[in-house]
Amino acid sequence: MSSPARYVVAGALALALAGCGAGASIVGVGDAPAQVTTTAPIGRDAAQKVAERVLTQAAAAEAAPAAEAQKLRTASLTGSALAVADAAAKLGSTARRPGTTAPLTRTDPPKVLAVSRGTAWPRLILVQSTNPDGAPVLNLLTSPDAATPFRLSSSVTMQPGTEVAALDPLDEGSPRVTDATKLAVQPDELLTEYAASLAYPKPTPAKAVATNDPFSTAVRANAAAQAKAFGKLATLQQKHTVHPVQTVSLALKGGGALVFALLERTDTISLKPGGKSLTPSTEFQRLVGKKTLSRNAVLRSYETVAFTVPADGRASVVGADEVLFSAKGS
């Protein structure tokens, strides 16, 4: 795999000059230059080429035959994007909730929205693409070090009517979020609140993030509808857990942040004494190999969610996708 952006790494030469008192008197030897922290590490054109390469490779991996797809996914994806793509591959195109489209498929040239600031690693590129239904998709590309090319680490379909606030100019770069970044709520606290607000049957209302968006509303409504359908035959418990290592945040212009996160939802269905059997969904049957269950069922799904966090006020969900990745039952 080749990357349009090439990096030259200068190695440090250790000289054994004990007792010489050489120091800066040697020509060409001096203090290392200060790290550049006020500009983007790559230019607009280079970032655009990287975005086109990565999304093209990701789309090729999604369309490839099963025998080749895993190797292609590993080469072009990482983090939550790889976990989600692997899960979707197990179940085919029907794995996602109806109405959502696999975010790796694109029809228009991608648009680079932001590049992380400074020369430190890891580095980020934020890209917007469009799925076949015309919905905008936010894609986060990451590179952990100079030896590793950019790969797609998170991808999420934006919800209708949502938008991302202004980002810093591409030539300046957008800083990564730190403890010093002015935010209404820090990402870890935000995600803990959000996960608790979606629990069933006992959610905890969130204070720092609005949860009236289409995705959050649908998750709660579907859980309630399923529990009602079970009646006195079975119970449903739903828990959402944050994968903190997959959380990546990029600062917005003038304060605030765009936060990418991966949550895992666990649905536990338990039959009551009066319940004789469960008929699981087609996706569940595909994973478990059973058409009926007599005791319980546990389903696990990945939820990729993107939030905008203002400097002041409540955070909001701007994009979300989900895919079932594990099921077991008896």
C-alpha cells in the first residue's frame, strides 16, 4: 500500500564524546528544533489524495469476495471502523438497521473538512462523503506513526438536519481535544451519561447531552415496543457500554469538539415460566444456528455515534449507525 504523503524520518545519532566537552562546538550539532504546533502536518492537496485513497480502499474491501475481504479490511480500516465492518461481513448487507446504509460506500468525491494540528502522532483527517441515499457521512482517518499509512478508523451516517460547527482552516489544522480544551462536558463524562440514558428498563436522564435525536429516540422506542410484545412471556434488559479506547475528539473553531465514539449494546431476553419459546430474528439465527430458543437470548450490537460538544450548553448527536455483531442463546 502506498501513501501520497511521504515522510522522511531523521534518526538521532548518539556520539560517545565523554570528556570532550564538544557540545554545540561541533558543526551541525545543536538543540532539536521545536515541534511545530500551529499548522497542519500535511497540505490540502495531500490530505485530499489520502482521503480518496483510503475511502476507495475501504469501499473495495466492502465489495470484495469473502476470501479476500478480510485482508483488504485490515489494510484499509482500523479501530471501530474495522470492528463494525467485520461484524457487518458476518451477516451481509442486512446487518444494519433498516434505513441506514453502510458508510463506506460513497458516490461523490470526498471532502476534507479538517486535519489535525501539529507534527505529533497520531494524526487525524476528517472527511465528509455521501452515501448512495444522499446522506452525508463523517469519516475519521488516523495514522498512529510515520511508518503507518492513514486508515479509516470511524465512519458514521449523519442524521437529518444535523451539522458540524465550523472547523479551523485546513492550513492551520484543528487541535486534538485535551483537558485544557474549553468544553461544556468532557468526552468521557458525556459518553457515560449518554450510555446510561439509553438503558432499559431503567434509564438515567442525561444532563449534558440531548437525547431527543432520531437514533436515541428509536433505540428507546424499540426497546419499549419489544418488551411490550413479550408481555408476560419474557423480559428485556438493555445495557450500553462505552469503548473508551475508540473515543477520538477533534476541537472545533472557537471552542467545542466533534467526538467519535463506539458503544456496545447488550440486549438480554429471558423467558419467564409461562414462556415456551422465542423465535429469533434472521440475523440472530444466522449467528447462532438456531430457529427457536427456550431459555434466553443475548444480542450484542456496535453503536457508532458522533457528537458535537459546544463550549457551553448541551452536546448533541449528529450521526449514528449500528450493527449486530454477536448473538447467543439456548
